[in-house]
Amino acid sequence: MQASKTSLLGSAGLLLRKRWAVWAFGLSIVGLALTTLYSLVLTNGQELMGDGAVIFTAVIWVITLLLLLYSHKMARRGVLQ
């Protein structure tokens, strides 16, 4: 499953207060890591897309990590079931 689909699934899980949202965000991190590795390291993606792509990728990483941490914290507090 693509990283964007699992992030969407995780967001829906947060809205529904489901514990599996944490796992969905964890899977999206794995997918994002693979996508970032391929597009910025294994190919010349930075040359093709420019510095804006690197900044945009960094913003996506920050948002995804914050969502993972938030869902994990809510699961530990018992908000997610």
C-alpha cells in the first residue's frame, strides 16, 4: 500500500478513534522512507525537481512523524480503542 493511502487510513482511524491508526501511521513512515530513498537518493530526483522538492519532502516527514507521535500518545492515554 502506498504511503499516502496508509496516511489517509491512519487519519481516518484517528477520527474514528481506532487503535490501528498507530499501525497505519507506522506503515506510512516505512512507505515514506522507501519513497524518499528512491526519489532523492537512488535517482537524480533532486536535480530534476529542485530544492523545493527536498523542502516539501522534509515537511511531509515532519507532519507524518507528528501524526505518528500523536496517535501513539492518544493510544497510550486510552483515547483510541
